[in-house]
Amino acid sequence: MSEVSRPTRRWPRLLILIALSLTLHALLVDWGRRHIIVPGQSDAPAPTLTVELHPVPPPEQPVALPMQPKPARPAISRSHPAPAPRRARAPEPSIEPPDEPIRETVERITTPAPEAPQAVAPAAPASGSGQAAQGNGEGTGSASGTGSSEGQEAAPGKQYQTSAPPSVLLEYDVTGTKDQQPAYGRGSIAWTNDGSHYRVEGKAKALFFTLLNFTSVGELDAWGVSPELYTEQKGFKSATNTHFNRQRNEVSFSASTTRYPRHGGEQDRASLIWQLAAIGRGDAAQFQPGTVIDLFVAGVRDGEIWRVQVLGQEAINLPVGHVQTWHVVRMPKPGSYDDRVDIWLAPQHEWYPVRVRYTDLRPNGDYTQLDLTDLKTPGS
């Protein structure tokens, strides 16, 4: 009886297991439908992105920009092309006055232009010594170059009686105009004389800008001041060298291929002033009103004869005091773009240049003037 009842008791258990299994499968199918999305069969709508715009508040201090009217567009002719637009010129920085006020008001001098003296016939070339014959006429200097690799043969210049000034440091006030606007600055010239050689170093500044740097070195010989190398730099331009080669007896330039023969007495733009001072110290009688001193002067690319005329004695007021001077002037050739150069040499101060002025003779040209403010000798 007990053996027959055992299988009968197992059936309820099996039915309960089957019911639980079916319930579990139903739950799994329902969970899968909710969480597993089959591509292409999802009915859920795509999510949307909502953007809300807020107005920007106006600035506290609005800036009103000036409105420029549009220029009328010119009609373009088919027969003539339209002109190219001009490029606006960049404004140059203005030069402000220095911290210390300039101690003298500069006024333009009104000196008559020197009359060009009669041309002098070139002298015969010198003998093997290379020195010019002494004469009572005006010197002829060296000849101008041709712009090619070799200059034309030239007669040597006149040999003056000279005595170079002693060493000194000269300091200047620099005044003038730049594009017709006042310009102010400081400058200095250091002259060193050791008896047989010389060195000149000059500098002109306006505030923090260096307008001009130059150096001239050479010998002191029978011709007076005889340069060997001249270096010049203006503004931000590259420096240039002018060579007075004694071995080849040639004047050459780093900025051009021009060549000139060297005979003696040639000058550069810095040594010229000191050669004039040496002529005055050598014999003051060589300075007479109306006298013309001809010297070949080499610049940075070429050279030419400078005719320096003695205008006469002139008393001027400077920051260092009242000074008696000899006023000389160099006038460029008509049509030249070179500057007029005025120099005031003071015999009471070893013939040092106490005032120098460079004037652009073109219409609306500018000028630059150096006025002596201090004079320092070795040991002073």
C-alpha cells in the first residue's frame, strides 16, 4: 500500500516546479521586452534637444565708432585700366624734447651763398713722393669718380700747413627739424690725438633713438689729417665703410664699386672738420674772408671736391658762453641733393668746432644743428 502511494505523491511536486518554471520564463520575456531594444523595432520617440536663448546685456559704457562715408567708386573705362591705389605712408615717430630744456633758442642764420670761384686748371701730377707742389693758388683736390670700378686719374690736392688740435671730448645740444617738426637731442664728438695717429668718434641721439654714429681713424702726417677708414651708420641702417688704402693708393667703398686714386689730402665726412681746424692752427693766415679751401671728401658711396669758403669771423652765443669764431661754409653743386654744411671754429678753444649745422636745401627741407655745451680735455 505504501509502494503504490509514492508515485502519486510526486505529481504535485512536478506540477509546482513546472508552474514556477513557466512563471520565471514569463518574467524574463517581459523584462527583455522592456530593456532590450531591437534595431528597427523600437517605437520610443527620439530624444529632443531644447536650447533656450538669453539676450546679452548691453555694455555699461557703449563706444560709438565714427562712421566714414564710403568713397564713390570711380567708373572703370575699358580703354584705360584703373589706377593702382596708393599705399598710405606710415607715420614716423615724433621726437619729444629731452628731460632738460635746450638752453638756447635756435634761429636760422641768413648767410649769403658763397660765390663759386673760377675753376683752376689741374696741376701736373706729383713726382714719386706723391706730394703736391706748394703754390699761392687754391688747391684742386682729387678728381671725382666715374661710378665704375675705376675712377678717373686726378691731380693731388694742395698741401696746407697744419697742426692737429689736442685730444678733447665735445658735447652738444642737437636741435633742428624732422619733416618740419621740431626735434631735440644730444650729441658728442671725441677727438683723440696721440701725435702720429688720430681717432674721431661721433654720436647724435634723440631720446632713445641713435640718429647717427660715425668713426674715422688714420694718421697725422705732412698732409695733416689723413684718414684710413671711415665708418658711418644712420638710424637703423647697416654701417658702411670707406677705405683709404695706402698700399694700393686707392679710395674704395663697401656700399659701391666706385674707386678713386689716392694722392694725399683726401678726407671723409668726419675728418674734414678736423682738417680745417688743423689748417687754422697751422697758420691762422690761411683763413681770410673769401678764401676757398678745396678738399676731396669721400662719403659712403662716392666722393667729390668740396669747396669750403671762409665767410669771415663771427661772434656767437652758446651754452658755454660768448665765443669768437671763424665761420666756413660748404655749398653743394646746383641740383645736388647733398646738404649745405656750416662750421664755426673757435681759435680761442684750439679751433674746435663749437657749432655745426647741416641744412637740406630742397623745398621744405630740414636742418640739424649742434651747439657746444661742454668741453672736456684729458685730465680736466
